[in-house]
Amino acid sequence: MTVRRPDHTGPCTVVVCRYQPELLAALLDHPARTTRHVDVCVVLERADIVYESPDQQLLARCRKVYTVGSFDSLAELSAVAVDLRLTCPPVVRVCNQNELSQFGAGYLRLLLHDAPADPRHHVAHRDKRLMKQLVREAGVPVTQFRSLADAGDEAAVASVAGELTSPLIVKPAAGFGASSTVKVDAAELGAAASGLTFDPAQRSRQLIVEEFVPGEDLCVDAVWSGGKALTFVVQRYLRRRMTVLEGALDGSVIVAPEEHPDLYARLREMHARVNAALGIHDGPTHLEVFERPDRDLVFSEIASRAGGGWMQHMIGAYHGRSTWSLLADTVLGEDAAPLHRAWPHVGAIHIRPTAPGIITGAPSDAELRAFPGTITWHRHRQIGDRARLSSPSEWYFDLVLGADTAAELVQTCLRAARTFAIETDAEAVVA
């Protein structure tokens, strides 16, 4: 995430890629921005303007607002980088919170940095094949995988199927959020790969095929500054995310470090190797890991962004402070205030409709306040919006819950999932 370490001896610039209102507001409202003469610029994609309805008052406070057709356009991003170099104070940080702008944000860093880092790193943060190759070379166990560049190449499909052990996971090599991800037997690989439905934003059609790893899914959300972890939060998913469209419980619980010190120690050691392999020094990360039945840890993937969906609402409740305000501290070179545990055990569930259609009902604020264990909630969609249920990362309603013990927290999550629902009507028409 770093372009060059800020020395704050003179004016400088921070660039935010894509519309991330929480981070933008935290940066613009931070008292150090004025005292240290830090300008904030933002690069939007046209889709941000159409679908995100950016707060124009927030954007008006930025030094510059650029709009590009796509973060995959080298021509447009080159023009942005040149204008930044010519018209703004030196850029000390390029912030990016979205996989779809990962390649473009990395390209901006290369153009804005007078001593470029390894140009493979920003590609490896998105393309899971290069990511796994570099991490494996650093001595970290990774899922066994093969590259499948053309799903229609029967010889390549047969070769991959013969080299890996069923069941297999098939997904876009540069995918995101468990979208377009399927589990198949080796004999079904050809049909599954050629029949995969891609998200419209997924430009590359190259695939990665992995062996399925049994066990539990874990993830680690961390914030780094100068290579040091300011936060390090381990979560257990309640169910594997690729199953949530089948009606599985969606959510996670934070693992208490004092109750699982060995797990935290092993994950910190793994993360240190991953960071070194991928050039991660600053900013947020979201690491996905499998814990096998024998307790061995296997690297799955990492994103150079904060965890999405319910996670930041949950982690903010856990720390008593938002991740975005902490990130603003690190970006502007401030020392982060000590964090405190607001609750002994914190988790969250994501509630989605069981069928597509127009949203006609959702839990009321009064019902949520009355439910034992409720900490906070967040509505991604409103009544009258359309539910498509086309992706595991299509967000609807997050509910953050607390409890005194880990076992009680899981039961609270299960009870909440049975209690609350998002209702839809396939025949309804939006007024």
C-alpha cells in the first residue's frame, strides 16, 4: 500500500482508489491532515458514480477527483499519474480497498514511486496463481493448484484433472469474494470450467484449479504500519463461504487470543512469511487460511484490503474503534491510540433472502434491540431494492453479536439466524 514513507517535512498527497466513503471521511476529518499539509485525491471509476452515488460534498473536499472508465485502462491511469506528479505535492500513499482496482492501484504506485518495488507484487495480490507461487517459494504450505488458461482446451483440462486429487475447487484466477467458485470431481472439471458464470466485472477468463482442503476456514484481518501489526484479528467462519448461496449460515466469530495463543502464534509466523513474499509493509490485509483436521495450517489467499461484508462492523465493535479511523492514523503518520476489547467475544452473521425478488420485509430496529446479544447492525439494502442472489458477496444485512463465552456466542449466532429474515416477493414491482 505504501508508495514512499512519509517524512511529513513538507506538503504531501494521499490517493484513494475507488469510492470508499468511510476511509475518505476518516482521512479528510483527521486533524493531522491540516497540520501536516496532506492533500487527499481520489480516483473513481465511472461505475462508482453510477452505482455508488458518491457524496458530492465529501468529494468536493478532496484536492482532486479523477474519473476513469476502468482501473484496467493503462492509458487512463498513466494520465492520472502524470498529472499527479506535475500538479500535486509528492504522493506518499496510494490506498485501495477493492480487488477490482487492485491492478490499477498497483500500476499507479509504480508510476508514482521514484524507486519502484517489485512489479510482480501488485499482480500477485490479485492473481491467485502468482500469489500462491511466491508464497510457496517462501516456505508456506499452500493448496495444491494448477493454472487453466483456456477452459476449452481439452488436453489442458485432462492434464490438470490428472495431476490433482478430487474434489477440486474451480474459480477465476483473479476472482474475488468466492464469486464464480464451484466444487467438482476431477471427471467434471471440463464441464464445470467451460460452464462457469463470470461476474460482469471479471475481465480475465483464466482459471485456477485447486485441491479441496478439508477442515475449518479461518481468516486474519490485520493493519500494518512499517511491517508491524497494529491489529491482528483471527476469525473462524461459521460455514465455508462458497456454500452460503445454498442456504448455509454466513458469518464469523472472532477467536479470543488469550484462549488460543498457539493458533495466533502460528498464524503470525505464517503472515510474516507471506508479507515478505508479497512485499506487504503497510495498510490492511485479509488473509484466508485452512486449518486441517490435524491442525496444520494451509495458505489459501490474501487480499491487500480490509475484510468486506460484516467484518469491519464486527471488528470495530470488538476494538471499540473503526478500522477506517485506525487506517487514517497510519496513512497520515500518526501513532495509533491503544485499542481495547469492548466485548469478551464478538461475532457477526450476514442475513440474505432465501429467494430472489423485491425486498418486502426486514427486521425492525426495535426487534434487533430486543434480541439478547445484539451490539449493532448494518443495512446494505432497503425495502424496495431487488435481491438477485447471484454472488456470495452480494450484501444485504449484517448483525453483530456479543457474548461472554465462545460457545455462547456461536449459539447466539445460530439463534439470530433462525429469528431474523429478509423477505422477498418475486412478483412485486418497484414503484
